[in-house]
Amino acid sequence: MEEREKKDGKPVRPGKRELLRHRDSKVDLESKPGRTTVITKTTPQSETGGYYCNVKKCFEVNEKKMEKKKKDYDLEGRIKELREEEEKAKAYEKEKQKEKKRRAEEDLTLEEEGLTVCVDVIFGEVLGKVLKGGNGEG
């Protein structure tokens, strides 16, 4: 069962809190005045000064969560940008293929026109010789 049982659908209030009491040991405040000491997580509790703040720890945890979300968002944004770049690259390649195909068709058309001109020139020379009365010998 829970610590607080419900009476008539209402939670029961917790009992009275214990009153504050004096420390059993003396705190040494005067042995190291003006000195700076580095306190890490591995420093023994007896050598640490000050107090532990649960609010700060909670804030740090929330801050880490926000940074993680931001990184996740950045990752999604980068993925989106990469997809857009891939689409642009594909479109560029398609355009390049179309341009290459168009150039090949133009070259083919120019070759056909060139052959037609050559045939016309050759046919015109032969026809001219025939009309002049030559037998085709130069």
C-alpha cells in the first residue's frame, strides 16, 4: 500500500516534520580562511564546503536534455539539407543528360545538312558537266 492512504477519496496529510536540531560535530570555518580549494565529485564529503543544491542538478539535467533535443533537431535539419542537395544533384544530372541529347541531335542534324550540301554540290558538278556536253571526264 502507499504511505498515504486515502480516506473518503481524499489523501491523508503527512505527519508533522521533525524540528531542526543542532549538529553533533563542530564545523571548522576558521582553519582555512581566504584559501581556494578545488572540489570535485571525488572529493570526500568531509573536505567539501558549501552545500549540495538539488535545483542546480535538476537544471543541469534539463539543460542536457535540451541540448540533446537541439542536436537531434540539428541532425534532422542536416538530413533534410542533404536530401535537398541530392535532389538538386539529380535534377542537374537530368538537365545535363537532356543537354547532351539535344547536342547530339543538333550534331546529327548538322551532319545530315552537310551531307545534303555535299550531295548537292557533287550532283551539281556532275549535272553541269553533263549539260556542257562533257562525258564526265575532266
